[in-house]
Amino acid sequence: MCEKVRIAVLASGGGTNLQALIDAERSGKIQNGEIALVICNRKSAYAAERARLAGIRAEIVTRKECGGQEGFEARMTELFEEENIELIVLAGFLNILTSDFVRRYDHRIVNIHPSLIPAFCGEGFYGIVPHEAALERGVKITGATVHFVNEIADGGEIIAQKAVEVLPGDTPEVLQRRVMEQAEWIILPAAVSMLCDRLTERKN
Ligand code: GRF
């Protein structure tokens, strides 16, 4: 049997996307990958607890404790090397990675963004903001995008997208929840599974 692709998930918050990945691995929807490491950059991130509950190594790494972005990225790199990480998933990770870091892992970092890129994306469009902007613009369809991470915020190659309806009376919070349930939690595990299959093929 060939070895599974080792995945690191980086998260800052509640970690529902991390949970979707854990569940997909457990249920066999991700066959060629295993989540080997979860890094949270906030002490309060529930994502770390989700990882521990699933028996996955979880590390809290903060910019402050590492003396800035450079030290922060150096520590993450150390952990990736220790765990032989081959694929990095940003799942609600609130930190802007430097160009150097991103270039080092070319086509090895993916992100989930809660809109249909190129709408409502780029600098400042994180958390609830894309949903507020979608409602303000009056779009009838929004959704989520999984993309590779490059030097441009939300600018990397698109891997998967799924549309979600905006309904009358939606608040940003209601829309955010629907986008997670109907798009993010589906396309992120599916994209990760596809990338693990691709990386496994390349190894054999
Ligand atoms: C999600 O909406 C994701 O698209 C965005 O941040 C949110 C994270 O949610 N990047 P969670 O921590 O996975 O629950």
C-alpha cells in the first residue's frame, strides 16, 4: 500500500471546515490523504480542540510569540518538515503569508474563500465581509471557491467553485451559514481529495 499524502490544516477560528475535512477522511471520502498536523494562530481557536478530539497533532503558533511574521513562518516551516507535510490547507486562516513562504510551497497551499471569485475577494474580504458585500450589491447567487494560494490575495488558480442562492431576507450571518453548509463543507474536502489523488499518482 502506498503512503498517504500528509496534510497540514491552518485555522484561526471555529474550524468547521477543518471538521469537514476530518469527517471526509474518517468516512473514506479522502482516501489518499491524512491530516497530520493542525496549526492555529490564535489561542482561542476551537479548531485546535477539534484536532485534539480527533487525535491529530495540534500546535498553537502565534506571530507574537515568534517575534513577528518571519519567525512565525519559520516555525510553521519547521513543523511542516518535522511532519513531512506535502499539502497545506488554509481553512479560515487569518494571516497574510509572505511571498517567500507562498513561493516555497508553489501549488501546495490551498485556501477556501466564501464567495465566487473574482467577486467579493481580495484584501479585507474575509470573515463576514464577503457576505455583507454580496447582500449590499444585491447578487442573487454567491458561493465558495477553493483556489491555490499565490502572492496575490485570493488570486491563485481556481480549483473548485459552488454556487449558493441568496434568499430574500438573508442577513450576512444567515448567508454565511448557507454558504458553509451548501458549498464550503462540500467543495473543500472534494478538492483536497482530488489533489491528494493527483499527488499520489505523481509519486507512483
Ligand atoms: C469560512 O467562511 C471560510 O470560508 C473563511 O473563514 C470561515 C472559517 O470558518 N475563510 P471555520 O473556522 O472553518 O468554521
